[in-house]
Amino acid sequence: MPRDASEGPQPVAQRHAGYTAAHLKSYRDKPGASEVIGANRETLVKYIKGIPATPASKSASSGAQLKCLYANTCSMDNKQEALEICTHLQGCNLIGITETRWDGSYDWSVGMEGYRLFRKDRQGRQGGGVTCYGNDQLECMEFCLGMDEEPTESLWVRIKGRAGTGDTIVGVCYRPPDQQDQVDEAICRQIGAASCSQPLVLMGNFNNPSICWRGKTARHEQSRRFLECADDNFLLQVIEKPMRTGAMLDLVLTNKEGLVGNMKLKGSLGCNDHEMVEFKILRAVGRVHSKLAALDFRRADFGFFRDLLGRVPWDKVLEGRGARDSWLIFRDHLLQAQEQCIPTKRKSGKNTRRSAWMNKELLDKLKHKKEAYRG
């Protein structure tokens, strides 16, 4: 019998049942499937689990690749059922979530069948929080960095590799826009410790919209520090399109080229202005086709480059600045001129590991030096 609007608002699960029926085709088109009915979570989940899921366990146990999903949810209130539906239909091995806004009152409702939960809630005030769901087929455990740090909103999970492959560290991090400098520094130290010896995949909302990842520039001091941290730890940012309109807030970073691939934006989870992103961790990949861009100095327009830098009123721009600030301002202008005047090219094949400036002449001289040294 249809529910009368005068009876009051619908239960959460019934509202999600409507959400599921409306969005089911975007995940899996099943002709002739019956409509979603029922007014509680159990009915909804039973219906969804009656639809064949994309198997997560096969890829997890084989070790070849992990299917991952990342979302900034801006609160998981009323979104748990939608997450379970999405996870079941897409067959994810690993799910990272930021801004869960959970506290102790959510302990009974945040578990998900077939997944192990890693969770870190914000302490002392509302909001924030990060979590990671790992498929039961994965051999994973929380990774302790051994640091007595500031209360960062980050967690780290070690995923054990199969024989012949190393472990992979997966991090989930949320950086509030008003985060203090000492907490930023603590996160950078954690990133350094996590990436020093293992392949790393880091996902999260870092709230640094002023960073231009293509040109490696940033307008604000906090953003510059994070960009320097990424450079110091050889992190590649692999998301190309903003997951929130007009702002590159959500990032997926890795310290190993070819480790992360097949990036796809998957729409938002519930009422949210952040899109989800699906990607794969390619753990068993040996040789990969390089997508690393290198500067092509042979096609550079150095005349225009000098002209651009010569137009900057350096005396006025650097007036009253210290050595560090002056260097950062100069670097920003230099990189902007570089982007306009020096084209890039793709490195491939045996030259992938070679520095962009290493040419045949230098290689011959290095060879001669080694021969003379052996003498």
C-alpha cells in the first residue's frame, strides 16, 4: 500500500531503496529485474545481493590487481546503504573514505559484510575522520609508523603481496582547510616514513586547491610545503580531472610509476559535490609503458623564456622578502615560463629510467671515466 505523506518522513532505508531503483542501471543493467521494495535495510541488502556481483575475491587472491574506490563523503550519514550497494555491484577490494564524521554512536552500523574495517575518527571535535575497508580475501593489517605524532586524520594499511611481489602501503588522509602547520609537518613526516621502502598509494582530500600539479606550482605557503613533500618523496599525482567542480582537492598519489591505473570518475555517493573515483592497484605489473613526461629541451624556445623572465620587476617583487620567500617566488615564475616555452615528451622503453638531461655524449664520457677508473 502506498505510504501517505501525512504519516511523516520515510525511513532512511526506504529512501535509499528509491535511490537504488533510480540509479541501478548506472551500475548494472539487468532487464526484467523487479523493483526495489521494502522499508528496511535488511530487505534492501537482500535484494541487492540477489544480483550477481562483480567478484572482488578473484583479483584479490590472484595478487595481480586490486580494484579500489575512493570517496570524500562529507558525512556518511544516510550513505552506508548506498556504499554497500556500490561496493557489491562493482566488486571493490579496497575502499577509502574521508570525512566520515563518525563517532562512538556509529559503532553498530559501520561494518560491512565481507570487509575488514580500519577506522580513525576525529578526536575532540566534530567532523572529519577517515576509514578504509579491505576485502576479507586480502591479507592486510594496519601499518604503524612508529611515530609519536600530532593528531593527524590519516591511517595506513599494509597489504601483503603474494610470493615474488612486495607489500603495498595504502594511506587514507583528510586535511582540514584550517589545519595547523605542525599537523601538516606531521603528515609530511608520515608520508616520508610510509614511502621510504615500499610501494605507496595515498588517497585523500588535502584541501590544497592552489596547487597546479602539471606545472608544480602553488600560490600559498601551506600548499607549497605539501608540494615540496610530494616532490621529496617522488610522489606522482594521478588524478587528471577535479573530483569537485573547479577545485583539485581530492588526490591519489603513488611513489611508483605504473602502480596505479584505470582511473574512472563514478559520480557522487548520495547528495554530495565530490565525485567518487575508481582505480586499480597493479601489484603484479613488471614492465609498464611509461607515461612520465620529460622536458624536451631540444625544442625549447629559450629566447621567449629569457624574455618572460626579463619582464618580471624583480626588485619590486622581491623587496623585503627573505631568502626562502624569494626563492619560492623565483621558482614559481621560472616554472610558469618553463611551461610556456619548453614542451614535454613521453619517456618510453629503455630510456624510462634515464634522466631527461642524460644524452649520448654524457653517456660516452661516463663510460670513459669508468674505464679510466678501472685502469
